[in-house]
Amino acid sequence: QGKRVWIYAQKPFGKLYSLRTYASYIYLVIFFSLPFIKINGDPFFLFNIMEGKFVLFTMVFWPQDFFLFGLGMMIFVLFVALFTVVFGRVFCGWACPQTIFLEMIFRKIEYWIEGDASYQKKLNNGPWTREKIRKKITKNVLFFLASFVIANTFLSYIIGIEKLFHIMTEPIQDHLGGFISIIAFTGIFYGVYVRFREQVCLVVCPYGRLQGVLLDRDSVVVAYDYKRGEQRGKFHKNEKRSIGDCIDCHQCVKVCPTGIDIRNGTQLECVNCTACIDACDSMMESVHLPVGLIRYDSEKGIAEKTKLRFTTRMKAYSVVLLVLIGIEAVLLST
């Protein structure tokens, strides 16, 4: 009917989810602490568009240095292309701010207050009782506070931590533009994480579209081993299994934050978050079948049981990338 299907992602668990959680903690510590780091009076990182002052790793750049920035962006785009050709959308699942904020902050708050997916669905479809009102108010207040903190941190990367402190401590009329910016950023983040959510990855982010032309049969993706898994069939205790290893439990679908079935193959919506890998491995262990039915692999690896190889395309990207990095290093040093 063309309407959005609201996704109730089941709370994931497993080795890869734990690793992602630890990696996210490191990312969040860096994100929230970087604006406070200064070396020789200059911030470690600053993108002051209003004043045309950009500080990258304590090196100050002005508008006349824009050609260096342009070359740096070329290098970055090529790095993204090369990285995606080899490792697929690993960045999306492990390092993208959208995924980290949504999965490691906002969803955790939601699980803590409203419970797992089934409880959330029951709560949303149920009548407005005192308990539902209390939970919804608590969740939305915490969502707004988290969005406010993220918005202020984001703004500190643009105007600097000192100016942000002035906006927060001095009269509003003295910094009306800054105050409006804080409110606007807070509203955007709150709207994204309370409602828009995975639609950022599916509709807004261009990287998901890019993977269609960057991925090939040798790219590493989260993949379902259909050679081993098909024909699917329910598991029966003490059964001598004569069909595929997929027991059709749908746990990989229930934990997916974008609502896809990875067994249908590589899809634009897959952000390589590995939640389906953990869910599948857990089920395989419980029925005493080998793990790895869903795993990191390439299309060719699944189809032909071959190992990852460094293709001519990858070599060409690497050479161009190294040349551009060398030029950038010379320009920066001189």
C-alpha cells in the first residue's frame, strides 16, 4: 500500500554484537572528547564554515588552501570506493555515526524502558494506560536529552567549544543565532532517532546506492550460504537431517534493524551490522549444527567455495590511492 512498515528489531546478542558495542564505546568517547582537545591553542578538529577556518589534526587551513582539501576529498572518495570493493558496507555497521547512535544509544534506551521487540509492539498497539504514558514520556525525554547532547557536540565541531560555552552560559539575546542552531540540531537528531531511524540508511544516505556499482562478486559482505542452507525446513529433535541446515526460524529477520531477510541475497538495505550472524550462530549451536550459515564472505566464496583474492580492480584502486596520498603528503609538507 506504499506505507512505511515500522520495524521492531529484536534485541541482538552474541560475540560480534559485543565487539560492535566495545568499538562503539571507543567511537563515542572520541566523538564527545575531541572538541575539548587543544594543542598549542588550536583545537584538534574544527570545521568553522562561518569564519572559513578548518583545523585538521592541529593543522590550520584557510579558504586559499581549499585545493588541498579538494585533493583530500578525492583521496577519501577513492578510499571509500576501494574499501567498499573489498569489504562491502562494513563501515555502515561498525563505524557509521547513524548506526552507532541509533543502535548503541537510542535503541538501548528503548529496550531498557519498553522492553524487547514484542513488548514494544504490544505497548504501541495497546490502549493509553498510565504505564504506557509513563514509559512514552520517559523514553521521549531521554531521547530529547541525548539528542541535545549530540547536537551540542556536533555544533562544537563547527564553532568551537569556547563559543558553544558562551552560547550556553550568556544571555540568549547575545547569541540568538547560536541558540537557534542548537535547537534546530536537537530537533533534527530527535526527529531522526525517534521516528525516521533506518530510513536515513534506506532513503537519504547515498552510500547504500553506491554499493550497487561498487560491489562485485569478490566483495566481502554479510552473506547467507545458500549452498549449505537450502532446502530449508523446520528442525525436529533426534531427526537425521537430510535437507539444508537452515531451520527457517526467522531469527535473522527478527533482529535485522532494516527489516530484510538476508537469505534473499545482498540487498541495498543491509548495513552489515552482523546481528543476523549472531542470531543464526546462536540457533545453529542450539540445534547442534555448524555455525557460519550466515557469515562474512563474498558471492564467489559462497558459490565456488573460493577464498578472497586481491583482484586487478583492487590493485588499480590501491595504486591510484597511493599516488594521491603521496601528492597530498608533499603538498602538506611544503
